[in-house]
Amino acid sequence: MRTAAIRQELLTSNDKNLQKRRQVLRLSALGIVDFAFITLYQSGAIDRLPEVPIKIFDSNKVNAAPEAYSMKAPDGAISTCLYAAAMLLATVGGTEKSGRKPFFDAALGGVIAVNTAGAVYYLGDMVFKQKRVCPYCIAGAAINILSAVIIAPVVKDALRKLFSK
């Protein structure tokens, strides 16, 4: 992979797969901002998450629940890292023309799938177990699901290329 070619492709290419990856980049950036606030609360760096005073909303309760720490770290920090990983994987190698390998699209799909699965699980936990919802988490779930829908055709093509040999 040539650095100059990668830079040029990332900055100027109209490649259809890169366009989809740019959409995922934008969504991942929003996810990082969203989950940075959750992480600040979950780590005690801020005392409360601000939200609209509607009875069903309780971001502080939801994000302080034991389930939010079940992986030995706050789930907000884990999601933030997954969004950052998606940003890296969306850009590495530029396009096929500049040397991007299908593996990177498959890995990007994997990261998005993991974040989406976690979001869907936590949505169920909020609604059915905690009986409260977190608007920040709903936004994150929407970001994850939309990212999965956008990148699915790219991942399908990458998997076909990887396994058709």
C-alpha cells in the first residue's frame, strides 16, 4: 500500500464502497461523542447525565446498572473504543485501487456487528428489565443499526472475495 495513493483516494475518491464507509465514519464520530458522555458519568467524572424530564427516561439509573459494568469496564468506554476501531477500519488502505484488502471491510463489519449486538441486548435490558430508557443509549443503538445497514453490502462483497478463492 502506497501512502500517497491512500491519502489521495481517501480525500478525493468517489468509490461507492468508500462513500458507504464515509457514512459509517460520520456515524461513528457521533457515537464517540454520545458515548463519551456516558463514559464520563460511568467513571464518576461527571455526577449526572442531563436529559429531558420524562418519566420513562433515566439515563443515570440505566448507565449505573450492574449490567453496564458486566465486562469489567463501563460499557460506554467499550462502545467508544468500538466506534474508534470502526473509524480506523473504515479508512485503512484507502480503496481497492490504492491497495485496500477485503479483510478490512470484513473486520469493519465485525466491529459494527459486535457494537450493534450489544446495543440491541442493552435496549432489551432497559425496556424489559429496568423499565427505564436512556436517550443516549437509544441514539447509540440507532447509530449502530444504521451503520450495520449501510455497511452490509460492502461486507457481503468482501466476504465473497475472501472466500471465493
